[in-house]
Amino acid sequence: MSTQDTRTTRYQDSIAAYWNAEKNPVNLLLGDVDGLYHHHYGIGDPDWSVLDTPAEGRDEAVIKELHRLEQAQADLLAHHLGPLLPGDKVFDAGCGRGGGSIVANLHYGCSADGVTLSSEQAAFANEQARKRGVDDKVRYHVKNMLDTGLETGAYAASWNNESTMYVELGLLFAEHARLLRRGGRYVTITGCYNDAYGLPSRAVSLINAHYICDIHPRSTYFRELAANRLVPNTVIDLTAATIPYWEMRAKSSLVTGIEDAFLDAYKGGSFQYLLIAADRV
Ligand code: GPP
Ligand code: MG
């Protein structure tokens, strides 16, 4: 494991400190279900009957269901990375506790490099890879996703799963374009604000304050992809598909306090949950 630390700004120091300290049950207890620890939200139709489970089993049933919806999101992203071969390498920008890179390895048998600013997250993720016996193929590093030092043109696919709002997109997509081989695939699932609404709504601003991030407008994604040899081939609006996840999370014992802001932002039309897949040309 590399422990090289390439943070360059005090903002990035504050992000590293936030994620080094983060221990939300909604992330740890969901990951404990099957050892796939995610830092993103869920999609798809929930089984609402879990909310009626008798008291002693209710938490466990709701945790499993929320994790199933988050796993469905991770599987959708991984699907858009392919087809890939076991000899291929992929790059996970903002890997968190590592679930997404393991999911890519499970889908394709490929190798993965994940990067995070948080040494705690990288150590946790490397331990998970070791426990699964995939640490020869899946590795996590303490690195700045804008300046990874990883090998130019070595990657068949790369992604950001809800991590683009921590960086400037022009700098980010330049680094993906550098790392991806020609014909490679870039995928992001992200929350963006809706240009047609105007500027960020109160709810979007509350989400920014909660996570110390800066949600970009939808337009900036397409402008900066095009400027960096990344040509969109698929755009899916997942907004309607993620609202039920937030409805169920809001009724669970795992609430963090940000649930109503997401529901207000999505339902009020100021915020969209998008998958964008692009080809490196
Ligand atoms: C965190 O996921 C995700 C972000 C910080 C990105 C913000 C996402 C947007 C779509 C704006 P998490 O799983 O760590 O958060 P939580 O603890 O709330 O589940
Ligand atoms: Mg979470």
C-alpha cells in the first residue's frame, strides 16, 4: 500500500480530517451486512414491508434493505464500466472504505487502484481487500484524485461515485483523461444542481454544508467532459429511482439529519441524481 500523501490545500486537509473521523452507523452497519462498505446512496424499489417488521428485528431488516439499494447503485455503475477483462486495471477516484473497487473486481476480475485523502479509509479498505483475498488485485492509496501519480494510459475504466463534489471538474477530468487508455470508459454517479432551477437551492446548500462539499451544476459536467476528451455515451436520470431510498432512510433508526434536505432538493426540482458514462477518445 502506498501511504504517499499528496494533499495540497487546507480544504483538502479538512476533508481528510472529516473522513478520518466519520463513523456513521448508516455506513458501518450497512457495510457489515456483507463486507461491502459504500459511501453512496441507493436506487430502486424498496420492500416497504420491512418497516412493519416486529420491533426486535426491524433495524436489521431495514439495514439489509437499505444496503440492497446501495448495492444496486454500485452494480449499475460497475455495469457501465464494462466490458472489461481480468487483465484490465480500473481507477476508483474517491474510494471511501473501498466497496466500489471490490464490486468492480467481483464483476470483471480486474485489478483496481482506489484513492482517498483519508488514511483511515485507505487502511480500512486495504484490510477489507486482504480479508477477501483480493489484495493482490485491489489496492487503496492515500492520494489526491487530481494528482495521483498513477501510470498514464494504464486504465481501461475509471469512475467517481459521489465524489466529484469535492473537486474542480476541469482538473478532475484532466486526470481521468490522462489515466485512461484511448477507448477507455469513465463513469460517474453524482448529485448535481439543476441549471434550469437556477442557482443552488436552500436544500442543496444544506447538503453542501453537511458534507463540506460544493455540488456542481449539471452544465459543468458536460462542458468539462467535452473539454477533456471524454464524450458522453449514456446519461441516466436516477432522481426518481433514489427518492424511495431516502424515504426509507428517513423512517429508519439510522438517520443522520440530512434526509429531509435530499428529499426537498429532489422533489423541488433543484437537484438531480445522474449517471453519466463517457468514452475516452
Ligand atoms: C457520502 O456518502 C456522499 C457524499 C459526501 C457526497 C455527497 C453526495 C451527493 C449526491 C451530493 P456517505 O454514505 O458517506 O454519506 P452518509 O453518511 O450520509 O450515508
Ligand atoms: Mg452512506
